[in-house]
Amino acid sequence: MLRPTAAVAWFVAFAAHALHLWPRHREPLAAGDAAFAKAFAHEVRRFYPFAPFVGGLAARDLTWRGEPIPAGALVLLDVYGQHHDEALWPDPYSFDPHRFTGREIDPYALIPQGGGDPRTGHRCPGEKITVALLGALATRLARLRYDVPDQDMSISLRRVPARPNSGLVITGIPAGGVSLLGHGSHHGNDRP
């Protein structure tokens, strides 16, 4: 439960980032469209680099696509590159939740929490929980009215896990502002 919870925290900040940049997605989320919420969650996980890459050590000598990989070698998977590959994702730098409506998810194409079957491969067994929570929380976020003060919303792929540089601060919520992955709460319209 701990890993999906941490993943959801990061992905909720990315969902707020997406809603700020592409506010047209608020309405279908706020309306409670469950299929759209799930598609939005998948697109957040595809578009945003929770982990720009993952690595592991080869357990034994092997060959992949003609390349020898000796036991003990560090192998890196370019998750960000995979999720922005035009061969897999038409218009990959466009944030489009509709790419996930009415289709099955290829477990080797969408790999934000590992690839393959979670029972036999290297995919997070908590992924379904992450998707469900992210969809529900993105819906709640879309229904919430708040302000996003000026801040550094760029995302560096050099940081693992990646996140908006300011953490993504939102303010103007009646009970006070919230810092999504930032440095605590901010009240009223105070700036971080």
C-alpha cells in the first residue's frame, strides 16, 4: 500500500499540473464521468515522468535484440522515451486522455509502474489501486475551485522521482491553500 500511496501523491500533483495547463478536462472530470476519470489517470501516468527511467541488474547473461547483456550489468529502461514514442503514441507530446477511452491498455506500452503482468513480470501490483485513487482524486480536484499562483511549474527529468519544481502550490481554497508535493500548507492567498 505504501508504494501506490506515494505514486498517487506524485500523480495528483501532475493531475493538478495538467488541469492548470489544459482546463478543458475539468468539466468531464467534475461531471463524474468514471470512464473519462480512468482515461485521465492513464494519460497523467503516460504523459508525466514519475520515474523518467527505471533500472535493474541483469540476473544472468542474456541477449536482447541481438545485444549481449552480461549478468550483473545495469540495464536502464527509458520510461519517458517509451511514453513519448511516436511509434506507440500518436502525437505523444499532446496531453489527450481520449487516447485511453474504449481501448485495452497494452502492458508493454504503458509502463509508468513497470511493464508486463504484475503476477509474473515487473509491473507494480498496486497499479490498479493507483489508477482508481488517481481517477477519484483528479475528479475531486476538478470540482475544487482554487488559484495557482506564479511558480516554477517546469519538470526536470534529472530528478527522480520527477515533480514540478515548485511542488505545485494551489491557493484560494476556503480552508487555506495546499502545496501538492511542496513544503507544507499555505493559507489564504499567501505565496510560497
